[in-house]
Amino acid sequence: MTRIIGFAGWSGAGKTSLLTKLIPCLKARGYSVSTLKHAHHAFDIDTPGKDSYRHRESGATEVLVASSARWALMHELRGATEPELGQLLGSMSPVDFILVEGFKRNAHIKIEVHRQANGKPWLYPDDPSIGAIASDIAPDGAPLPRVSLDDSEALADLVEALAWPLDLAVARLAEPAGK
């Protein structure tokens, strides 16, 4: 059964670095893993050093990257509307886990990735779909589980505990906002 979990945070928080450490950890536990990454710009895929390349090189079975210009397993949008997260998830092959990077405004279960040096506000107080935090500091009064940005094993434990079945995630994503 495919399960999904998101990783949300501001640019520069270290989401991609965290995932490139997490993927091999999950694979070592016997799981198949794919990633779905949101990009806020046009992109080229599988260029050495780029996020999608790093995900694939880390062992992801499939990498799907989405932006307002195109989404890939390579699919050019040619000016069409950017696909919704639920539609993109339905395009992916079955694996044990799909790790979603970005899509921070969507209502799927997420782990917030936060780095103090970024100087950005926390997402968790305003987003009830954040189920845990990966950070270099502990937020004041947060009732959520927290792991260090460098603790891939603890992060993998959170993924195993929190990830939603794909059908539940797609159903929740299809609900009107505010439900």
C-alpha cells in the first residue's frame, strides 16, 4: 500500500538535503520510495546538482517534479493549469512511500522542516496538517514530535508512524478548503 507524507518549509530550510539523507535510510529498511517535488519556476530535469537529480541519485524509484510551467515524468504543460497534488499523486507508480517536497498549502500530512538561520516564521501554528517538526531548534510550546535535521533514523520513524495511505490523502486533497 502506497503511503504519502509531505515535507514543508520555507526555501533554504534544507528540505532537499533532508530527503537525500532520508531516502537511503528508508530504502535500508526495505521500503521503495518515490518523491514528488514542487517547483515554483520552470525547470530542467536530471541536471547534475539539481534537486530531482539528487533525489534519483539518492535511490528514489521515481521522481516527479511539478511547477507552474511543467511537471515531469516528463510532461510539458504548454501553458495549461498546474496540476493539483492529488492528480499528480495519481500519476505515480505504486511504492511504499511517496515523499512530497513542497506543496505546503495543501491539506496532506506534513513534517515541517525549519532552520533557525533562515529567519522565517513557523508553519505549524497555522497549519493543522503538520504532524511533526524537523528542526535545529525546538519551537516554543509546540505539542508536536520534533527530530533534529541530522537524525535520519528518527525522521524515518516519524515517516513510518505518520504517513497516510494514498487513498486517504487523495480524498482529503479533493475536499473543499476549510473542511
